[in-house]
Amino acid sequence: MATKTELSPKARESKNAQDMQVDEVLIPRKVPSLCSARYGIALVLHFCNFTTIAQNVIMNITMVAMVNSTSPQSQFNGSSEGLPVDSFGNLNKAPESLSAKAPVYDWSPQIQGIIFGAVGYGGILTMAPSGYLAGRVGTKRVVGISLFATSFLTLCIPLAADFGIVFLIVTRIVQGLSQCSVIGGQFAIWEKWGPPHERSRLCSIALSGMLLGCFSAILIGGFISETLGWPFVFYIFGGVGCVCCLLWFIVIYDDPTSYPWISTSEKEYITSSLKQQVRSSQQPLPIKAVLRSLPIWSICLGCFSHQWLVSTMVVYIPTYISSVYHINIRDNGLLSALPFIVAWVIGIVGGYLADFLLTKNFRLITVRKIATILGNLPASALIVSLPYLNSSYITATALLTLSCALSTLCQSGIYINVLDIAPRHSSFLMGASRGFSSMAPVIVPTVSGFLLSQDPEFGWRNVFFLLFAINLSGLIFYLIFGEADVQDWAKERKLTRL
């Protein structure tokens, strides 16, 4: 017979006093931060995310060079001025500006949307399982193998494009499986490496690598495409990924106890901070309770709506600048990349600001919701204003930069909220919420490509208004139902056998 054991008030007070004394012994008052092992782990994850997202995004800038035109009008009206096209829709003759450097294809906006979205198809399938698997076998194996796979497939993209659109789409789908396993599997590491009051900044440092990856891929991708040809963009970033994979397997360990270069004081500091959140292997995930949990659904829908905003910016900033302002690919890369380097800085600062507010006795849920509001509402409103302020590409770039920068504040809000409400099951649930939100990168290019094809004149306006509506809906749902307290179904149930 199993019964719950409860302590009397005096016994509880005595136990709490003992715990406080133990904590004072085990947790040093000052532990090195920026030069510590846990921040080293965050930095390696930063470069890992940099590589993964760069390999994802380079298609968005190289597409300007891969097709004969990114103008919705010219693409919708048919193939390019009578140039020969093969059975896969591949153009057999390149424009003079890129002649003899790289092949050019005749892909309509719908086809481009499918290519953009193909990499996200796998995310729906692998994000949650990769988080669960990382919690079981370790983040080092799951992320390391996935990082190598996506790097190898990046090297194969030019060859797949030569074989035809079907081969390219299939390659992008498989690449998406690997990339989403990298993103979904990495959160499990903070169960054992991230003290609760430092998680905002640690996650922000790690996740901000995605923004630096966007910046570098778009900026360097445009330059390489113009000078060497677009295939070299994939060769270079694929090679960088292989080097990063080697670094990952050398430096990363799944927990502080097995890390060879960590100080004793830091090891005790981390393990003591996480003492009350150690995941019990005897306690399975309560699936029914999770499915009925409104806080979990608010996180999933909020992440989905924010990913709709991010996906629109990442995928269509180069195409928007090219089609509206007719900027050449090198300058396009510079203008399209500028928002992401500013966002990279704001993302890191936002993590420190969130932790600072927590030290000033702000409620945890208040900090999470403030960060989420600032990362959603102003950013989407600025995007909607673009079609009405398109007299100058300088104005458009300024609005895109501010929007992209503000959107990164969600890293300290909704994206790590699962660590607050269900720390014992965070590896799976972080992957599940990101997997749900990964439907946005699949849907956005397809829907946006359709809107741009059907209405070339007002297509961008329709794309941006749809973005605002979806973003606002997800934000409102999260503000109503979002929580930051550990949920009852996520608490450990201590039973004593009598």
C-alpha cells in the first residue's frame, strides 16, 4: 500500500532550516560566470545554432541568384523570355551577369515557396522526438549526429538542384529533419547545466546564434553568389558545419559531473541549484494532463504565431527588397542582413535584462509575458507598416531592423517558459512546442507564395496583414492562459511503501 508522507509544521520548519544551511554550504555566493563552464557550453551551442540556421537561411539569399527573377510579375507570367526549360523546370541558360558561374532556374513563386518550406516539413516530425531522445541518450549524441547530417546535406544542395526540383525538395526535407533535431535536442542540456535564475541569459546566448547565422548567411551569401556563384555558398557553409561538428564532440558533455574542465565550486553550484528539479526516471510523462494543460497550449500557439513572424522576415526579406526596390544581390545581402546583426545584440541583452528583473523581485510570469509582448506586438506592427512607407529602401531597412531586433526578446519569454512550468519534462515539451511552431516555416512560404502570385500589386500587403493577425491571436492566447508556476502534473510525487 502506498501512502503520501507529510511532515508536521515544526518538522517542515526544521527541514527547511537544514536545507537552507546545506544550500549556504554548497552554493558559493559568487561563482565565475562569463569564464565558467556553463557559459562555455552556451557559447558552443551559440556556434552550433549559428551553423544550423545559416545552412537553413542561405537558400533565401541564393534564391535571388538561382532564379532568373524574383519579381512576382515576371515569374507569374511564365518562363523567362523564351529561354529553354527542361522537364524539371530548370533553365538551361544563365543570365549574362552570372554566366559561366552557376546555373539559373525558372521557378515560379509557388515553387520557390515549396522549396523554402520543404526544410520545415521534417521539423513537425522530429522536433519533439529529438527532445525526448536527447533527454534519454544525451544531447551530445543527438545534436552532434544531426549537425553532421545537415552539414553534409548542405554540401549536396547544388548537386540536388542540378538533378531537378524533386531531388532538391527531397534533400531539403531530409535536411530539415536534421536541422530540427539540432534545435529540438539542445534544450535538454539545460536540465543539468542551467541554474534556474540564469536560464534566461544562458538560453539567450545559445539561441542568439541563430540570429548571427541569419546575418552571416545573408550578408556573405550575397557576396559569394555574385563573385563565385551561388553553389559556393552551400560548399562554404557546409564545410563550416563539419568543423563545428568536430568542436561539438570534443567540448560538449551532457552534465557537469562528467565535464573534465569544470571547477569544483561551479560543479557544486550547478548541482545544488538544480537539486529540487532533478528529473525522476520513475515518473513517466502524464500525456493526458499535458494535452489538457492550457499553459502548454498557450506556449505552443504563442511560439507558432511568433515563428510565423520570424519565418516571414527570414524567408522574404531578401525577396521583398529585391522585388520592391530592385537592389542587386550584393547590396541586397547587406540590407537583408543588417536586421539580424542588430537582433543578435538585442537578443543577448534581453536575456540579461530578464534575469535582472527577476533579481528585483518581479514575478517570473510577469517577466515572461513582458518579454513576449515586446517581442511580438511592436515587431509585427512595424512589418505591417512597410507597404505604406515604401518610398525609400532606407526607411524599409530601418523598420525591418527594428522589427527583427525586438522580436528576439521572445527568447527570454515564451520560448523558455516550459522550463518554468515543467522542468522534469522540459526536454520533451520544449521539443514538442518547437515542433508545433515549426509548422509555421512550412506554411508561411506556401501561403505567401500563393498570395504574391495571385495579387502582385497588393500581395505584400496581404502577406503582412495575415502575419499581424496570426501574431496577435497567439499573443492574446498566451497572455490569458500563460503561467510560470510548476504545474501539478509536473511535480514529483513522493510515495512511501508501508
